[in-house]
Amino acid sequence: MTGLATLEARLAEDLACLALPAAPWVPAREGVTDVLVVGAGMCGLAALAELRLLGIDRSLAVDAAPAGLEGPWDTFARMRTLRSPKSLTGPALGLPALTFRAWFTAQWGAPAWAALDKIPKGQWMDYLRWYRRVLALPVRNDTRLTDLRGEGDLLRATLQTPQGPEVLLARRVVLATGRSGLGGGAVPAVLQGIDRRFWAHSAEEIDFAALRGRDLVVLGAGASAMDNAATALEAGAARVDLLIRRATIPAVNKLTGIGSPGTELGLGHVSDAWKLRIHHYAATQQVPPPAHSVRRVAAHANAAFHLDCALTGAAVQDGRLRLDTSRGSFATDFVIAATGFRNDFADRPELADLAPHVLCWADRADFPADLPKDGPLGQAPYLAPDFTFRERVPGACPALARLHCFNDAAMLSHGKVSGDIPAVSVGAKRLGRAIAAEFFAEDVETQFARLQAYDTPELREGDYHAAPHLPQARRGG
Ligand SMILES: Cc1cc2nc3c(=O)[nH]c(=O)nc-3n(C[C@H](O)[C@H](O)[C@H](O)COP(=O)(O)OP(=O)(O)OC[C@H]3O[C@@H](n4cnc5c(N)ncnc54)[C@H](O)[C@@H]3O)c2cc1C
């Protein structure tokens, strides 16, 4: 047996010891999928795996991407390695044989594991491909959710598939649609009217070969800013100027620094006021780019970090792009906006029917007056403990109680358990267990009928005999 085959046998044995997956127990409904997971990136796979371990086996995932190209890792992620330490257990759901470490060691051995510094991003994607295969997770690729609406006590999902449009009815839908899952790339207003030949968002496909010998500007100082700048420099860009609004690049990774089972389990458990206070503070401090990514850029003499430099205007002039900044104006050939993501349902036509009803944090009366209502905290959905959306007007859209938000946008309500690698298993278990409990409660009449109908005897005739008499009372007793 190869190393991987041995690991797979060990995983099968571990699952057998834990009596997993549980036997299916959710009553079938003709033509109805129990849970449709939209997105088969890391979060979607972990959620689907947990549901199936819990015996909710009429569940499946769809992903718009081709098989094996879900998420950023082999598409627009331009770093060489993950930022995360190799020791994180990610989507392993508490199963040692399902960890990256087990997968890696099975193939390359313990010395190679000890020698490994950070996980190459392509190798992380290979691990996710294996994860999906070894758990036999049902995923339909090249399949995009294009519309979602309530239908009775179900959700009606319209899918664009290679064979054409298809309608799927599901009791629950989980949106595991990633960083841009409830919106898209955040782009500075000054770029928005500019011809797309002159700029791209960092999460888009970019023809770096075409930037060879040309001048380039990268906006931002996060991980993606560094990775895109480095990729352009390595592709032969003439010069790369990074425009950074802050006076210094953030250097301390605050929330990661206090990472613990306490933060994983507790950040979603504290009061709303504390959630806002913690996430507002963390957002203000910002996440630093990984040191190795910064060094990858700084190694090039034709790279320049411009601090205290905000972009204030942009215009096409003589075939180039003139940029106005808080420190003066200059011309360049192309801009990459590494400016992150935002929640804006306008970018998500598949949610157009439901989005107007979604309660966001800014809709709440106790949302602090000193925080912008249209900022990332204000626009984050105010989720229930099972990750479902809540209605802005009670009773206006009951379908939202069947739609679970298991992506980055859940962070303010639930903590960092549905986006990054460290605590994705915590999130998947919270989600899966909530859905299991709700299915039982919703089907309680059927479950009660099953209870009544269940008649498999554990004792047989002859296992005992009824005594004809009570014992005689003892003398003096
Ligand atoms: C460049 C980059 C580097 C990162 N590096 C790290 C790191 O080192 N460590 C760490 O902990 N985290 C990292 N992250 C954060 C996080 O781990 C990743 O974003 C991760 O991919 C999140 O997984 P996900 O499943 O939520 O989203 P994704 O992996 O993005 O998967 C979402 C999937 O949903 C699909 N989808 C979206 N809309 C639809 C639709 N309508 N119909 C069908 N399918 C749809 C997409 O095709 C996609 O495959 C990084 C993120 C980025 C962007």
C-alpha cells in the first residue's frame, strides 16, 4: 500500500471506531434535497462533510468553478505559501487522519514534515482535493446558483449547469461562497468609472505577462497587495509603486495573536457590544501582510512603498493612467486594487429576491452612532446562532430562517469560524449540529410516529418467566 492508501485505511478505521457517518435519519421528502451547500471551497467542504457525518446524507454542494479549482488557492491567490502555520488542523473536524499533517506525512514522511516551513498554496489545494475525494463528498462543479427564493417551507434554487438551467428544492441552503460571498471586491470610488483596461481587482484574473516592462501601481498594504506586487515584479514589470494610506504598514496580527479555543468558541458568544468593540478594534488595527510577502517585494530595487499616500483621483491621459494622491500626481500603466472585499448584495444577483429582507448590524437600534452604517461592520448580516439570516421586518421573509451564511460575512456574529483555516472545523460543527437539531424538531411528528412504530424486540419469549407468587413474608420481618 502507498502511504496515502495506508492513511486512507486509517481514516476508514477511525471513522468506524467512531461509528461515523451516522446512519441516515432525516425523513426523505420526494424530490427534496436536505441541505444544498453553495460553494465547495474549504468552508463548503467542511460543512458538507460534517452534515454527512451527522447522517444528513441527502446533502450536496455545487460550485461554479471547475473541479479542483474552487476558491483562491490555484486561481487568484498569488502568494507562494499560506500565511498560516503548518500545524493548523483546518477542516479536519477533529479527525487526526484527515489533517494536512497526516496527508503530508503519509506521502513525504516525518523528516519532510519537520523540514517544511510554510505550506505551499498549491499543496494546500491538493490537500483539499484529497479531502473531498477521501470523504466521497458529492459536489457538482461548473454549477452556479443564479436565483434563490422561498417556496412553501422550502428554498427553491435555480442552478446554471453545463446542461442548462435546473431547479432544485432544498430544506436548507448554506452559503459557503467565500470572501466575496455576499458582495464582491471593494474598489475605491475614483477607479470605478475608469476603463477596465487600466485596472483590476486583486481577486480577478490578471495577465501579468502583459505587464512586463510596464509601470504598475498596487493599492493597499495587505497580503494580497504584496502578493500581486511581487508577482508583477517577478513577471518583469518596469516598476511597482505601492500606495499605502497609512503612515506605517501594520505589523501586529492582533486577532490571530490571541487565537485560542476561547476566541474560537467565545467570540460568537459575547454580547453584541463586545462583538462590535472587538471587531472594530481589530479592523482599525488591521492585519499585517506576512513578513515573507513583504520581503518578496522589498527584494526588488524597482519596488517602492509610498506611505501616507491616499489615492484621490484617476484619469486616462495620453494612453496612460494619471493618478492623484495625497502626496502628488504621477502616471502609470496599470493599477491593481488590493483593497479587499465588501458585503454588497447588489453584486450578488442570485440573492436579489431575499437580500432586501436581510437584517444587517446597522439596522439594529443599538448599532453605535459613531460607526458608519455603510461600513463593513454595519453591512455585516446580523445572524442567528445557527448562522441563518434574520428578517429586517419579522414575518416578511420566513425563507431566511432556512438560509445559513457560512462565509466570511458571518464573522461579526460568529467569530472567525467560517472563513480562515484555524477554526473552520469549529464553525462547521456549530452549523451541522444546529441543522441536525432543527431537522429533528421540524420533523418531530414523523420522529414520534417512528418512535411509536418501532417494534423490534430486544427480549424474546423465554428470556424470563413471570413468578406466580410474591415471596412469603419472613418471620420477624
Ligand atoms: C489570496 C488569499 C489567501 C489566503 N490565505 C489564507 C491563509 O494563508 N490562511 C488562512 O487561514 N486563510 C487564508 N485566506 C482566507 C480563507 O482561508 C480563504 O479565503 C478560503 O478560501 C475560505 O474558504 P471558503 O470556502 O470560505 O471560500 P472559497 O475558498 O473562496 O470558496 C467559495 C466557493 O464558492 C463558489 N461560489 C461563489 N458563489 C457561487 C455561486 N453563486 N454558485 C456556485 N458557487 C459559488 C466559488 O466558486 C468558490 O469556489 C486567504 C484568502 C485569500 C483570498
